Amino acid sequence: MRFPTKTASIKEQQELADIIQKNVKDCYQCLKCSAGCPLTEHMDYYPHQVMLLAKMDLYEKIFNSKTLWVCASCLACSSRCPRDLEPAKVMEGLRTMIIRKRGEGNVEVVNPKGVPRQALISSMRKLRR
């Protein structure tokens, strides 16, 4: 297998660390997250492979896969992780990075009176830089 030479920038690495508040480099690849995931048959990278790619700063490979969008965030992987790294949170963080990159942080509230306060605050936290 060839490894790409393009790794994530320090800014991207810091952004992921800020979102997830964990260090993915602490993962020691026990495979328990993939063993507990009910959707691995539909993923092109299993949760432990996403953790490995994130650990190696190969975010582009993850961004170009369908795994992030297949993940149901059921937290089965996070409950099994012996290092408490929360792979579901890592996947959510990577999804957030993609959404931020697409929108470039331009958030517009269309109808703030009809939006529940919790949803408004949640979206601002998710999309802020």
C-alpha cells in the first residue's frame, strides 16, 4: 500500500484537536471500535482505520471516503474504546471540518424567532472557527 505524502496542515490538526478535545495519536489500534460498529459493512474505512488515518494526519483520504457520512453516531465504538478516545466524536469532528470548509464559516440565521435556542447555539458552536 502506498502512503500519500500530503498530510494535514498544522492548522487542520489543531482544528480537529480543538473540536474533539482528544489526541488521536493515543489510539493503539485495538480494533474494538470496529468490532462494535453495526455499519462497518457499508463503510470504505472501518472506525479503527479512520483513527489510524487521523493519527497519520491523512485527513484527505478520510474526507474523500463515505465512512464519515455512513457513521450513525450510535456511540458503540466510543463505549468500547479502552483509551476513551471516542471515535464517534472524531468522526463528528472530521464531518464538522468538511462542513466548515464548504461554507467557509459563513453562517446566516434566516429566521431566528422560529429556531429553538438549543439548535441555534448548537449550530453556532459547530460552525464557528
